[in-house]
Amino acid sequence: MKLAYINALPEEDQLHEFIQIYTEECITSGSLALVNWNNLNSNYVISVYDENTLVGIGCIAEEQSIHVRPTYEHREIKTMVNKLLQAESKFGLVHGQS
């Protein structure tokens, strides 16, 4: 399984599916936190895909926010998204990585 890190908001249907699955997995794992999904409207967004499935998303709006489906947390996606967001906000260089 290769992960793709994309410097863009996901398609609307992918985001809705991600939010639903993310919420279900968080409830199941007991780690549900309140998330303001409207904060994703930012110039600095990294979407993470496994094949064609959105498995994580991070952005810097008012503050940095990274959300990864609990079943993918062992893949260190948050660490990579954090690095990419920092680079993007500092240099504006991130255009996609797989």
C-alpha cells in the first residue's frame, strides 16, 4: 500500500465519505473529538490517499489541524502531513508526493 500526499482539498464526495468513516472509526475506538470541518478552507491543505480512498487530511487555517482515520494511525501519516504543511506554509513548495 503506497500512500499519496496531495496538496489540494479532496473532492466533495470523498470528503463526505472520509468524515463519515472517520467519525465511525473514532466512535468505535473511543477517540472521538469535536472537529470543525469548515476549517479545511485554507491555502495549505494536504490530502492523503490510499489507492483512491481518502485516509487523512491536514490543513493550516487559524491553527494546524490533522485528521487521520484511526485504522491508519500506525502509518505515521500525521508526522508526514505535519512536515509537508510546515514546508508548504514556509516555502510554498509542496505540490504532491507519493
